[in-house]
Amino acid sequence: MHRPLPKPLAVAIFASMLQLPAQAALYAVDPGPYIQANGKFAAWYQDSHGRTLDLCLTKAVSSRVAGAPGAPAYMCTLLPTPGVFDDTQPIVFPTNFPDEAFWFTADAAIVDAARGIDLSFGTAIEAAFAAEEPAEGDQVSFARVRIRVDVPVAGTYVITHPYGVDVFDVPAGGRRAINMTRDIGIAGAGDFSGALKGDVGPFLRSVNGPYIENGERFIGDPNLDERVTGSPFNTNFVRIEGPNGIDLRTELFSISGKLSDIARPTPLMPQRSTYSRHMENGDLRAQQDMFVLAPPPPATVTLTSQTPNLSLTEANGTGTWYAQSAINPDPGTVLQINADNSVAIPSSSATNAALPLTDLVTITRAEYSLARGELTLVASSSDETSPPALTARTGNGTVLGNLSGDGAVKSLTANPRPLPPAKVQVDSAYGGSDSEDVVLVP
């Protein structure tokens, strides 16, 4: 993870990235004001599991690994640069400040000389400068995933790591035949929010941590290779699969990150809150479904707007929570959800969120006949007992009209001019919405 800064996506050979379920990587960033001691960078980032990491500039050293002369075993990733940053001197911005600093790093390696594999994996939330050397107004941050591999032969290689799966189609073997750096979040000076949209997060952390050095707490020791936890996909490893039966993996990472003393609320990210109802043998059947992202247990997530309260269930340690209620709701109901992570992080306060409860709209047909110049839409609402009005729009918001029909399933025929829309959206009077690509037929 060193200079020069690459373009946001620098890839030697890159076929595609498999789409895994959506993740909420990072949750929040220090909004400022930004102080001189931190190089005018954001002081902290918080991940979706509630852990908050400071920009790691302390010179605390590991009590587990001895340093070497001129190379202290720092707990932060501090990289001396001649003429720019001398780590033996006090850190002062901008005259003696790292040209690269980190809120978080995680690195792993796989080396198998017999199979011809030499893999390095690195991921970070990084602070840097657009023109490389420390300067006022030049500060940037980004979320980085970097994969570099020497491979023996051409072919397709699949690399699974804590933050996803990348697939590479390599035309020829050799040194760094795979060379991918993905940096997300570089924005204007003083805007550090872009990294929130990156692939990195929640923060990986050592299963043996946290570590305490000189009263400061760290999620790992970068001088050690250790097993970790925290992957949003439960892939707390790096694995490479390739031609001729290549299948290698490691579960060992070197981790750096300094836990912040700042008190932050529990992350809570509503994903979906919908209801359905229908008649069955003369009886009303109602169902409410709630999906949220929040820190995994020992955190708790509770629906507090019904009596008795309803506890949500967490799926697999990744922070995905779900609950179902059989209460028959009124259209326009707003649910109240509480998330509390104070058992894992005592300084964390509980968070309450209001979730509008909507019906679930499903578009089952969106076809445009080229011969007739006619668009046909069929859509339905999950509220079958009191079907709402459904309104169709093009992808750019132009109203096509209301769908018609007596029940929950409704349809619309329209003649958009001069061209068919690429996408349509159907909105319900009860808040639900669905969008689909338009299929062109003769």
C-alpha cells in the first residue's frame, strides 16, 4: 500500500467481480472540524459493526514482537520516507508528517513456490495526498483493495477474500500477471466521505485482540500474522483457485487499527420493512417483514412499536437481522426499531429508527411491442385485501398513467413516444415501489 497513488481502478488483467450480497462497509466518518495534529484529516471512521478507528499516528510499539535497530515494531503502520517523514522525530504537519497514513490495514500472503504462486493481498482505509507529499488542502482518503499475484500459467483465477470475490482471466503466466488495485472514495480536499462507499469494512480484527499498549487499544498487531474475524461474508481468509487444481488459502493476516475513545451511537441501517395480507378460507392472513443491518450479537435489535416487543434474529454473525410479525397493520404505519451494542462496546449508545411500513410491489411484465409501439405493464401489490392505486413512470420520472384492475394485480397499456423507455417504475399509494428493465418484443 505505497505510492504512487493509482487511478481509482488500476487493473492489469480483470475479468469481473462476482456480485455478493450488498454490504454496509463503513457507517460514519468524522464530520470535522479537522485539526493540525491529524494532518487536517478526519480523526476517525466507524464501521457497520460499531467499531471506531482513529487515524493511527501513535508511536506505541508491540510488546509481543521486538523491533530491530532503526525499525521499531510500531502498532500503527508508519512508513518513513526520506526527506518527507522521519519517524524518529515528532510528527508535525506538514513538515514531518507521513505521506501515507492509515485508519485500518489488513495484509495477507500466499507463497507456494512448487505451484508457482506468490500472492499478496492488502486492504486499507488510507490517508494520502493528491500530489503525494504532505500539503495543506491536498488531503484525500480512500478504501483500497489490492491483489497482486505471480501465476504459473494462463487461465481463470478466482480469489476469495474478506470483502468479496474477484475473478481474473489471465492470458499468460508470469510475475504480477494479476495486478489489481481498487481505490474508492478519492474526492475533493476535506471531503472524506467517499471511503464510506468503498468495499472495505467492517474492519477485520484479530481474534486475539484487542491489544493494549501504553493505555491505547488496537484491533490487531501488524507485526504478527493472526486469524481474524469481521468479514461481512464470513470469508475471513484469502483463497486462490486456478488451473491444474490450484487451490490455496491462508487465514493469517497482519492487522493495524487504533480503537477510538470517542463515543458513537450503535449503527442501524434499515433495509426493508414491508407487509402483505390476503384472505384464506375466510380468515385474514397478515405478515410484516423487517430487515435491518446492525452490529451482530451480543448487540440486540428490537421492534418496540408493538406490544409485546419483538426481538429480531441475526443470521450468521455478519449483522443481518430479520423479524416477522403477524399483526395486521394499517397503511401508513411507521415501525420503531431499537439497536443496542453497549455489551460489545460499552461507550456505544442505543439507536432508534423509524421504518415506514409499505406494501411490496412486484412488476411481472414490462414489454414494449415494436410493431404496435405499445408498452404493456402488469404489476401487483402485496396488499390483496385493500388494493392500492398503482402508478407507472418511466426511468426518468415521466408519468405513464395509473394501472387498472379490481384486485391486487393491475395492468396498463401505454404508447410512449418517440422511443420506448429503457426502464419503468411502478409506485403504490401505500409506499411500495418496483422497477424493471423494459423487454422489447417484435
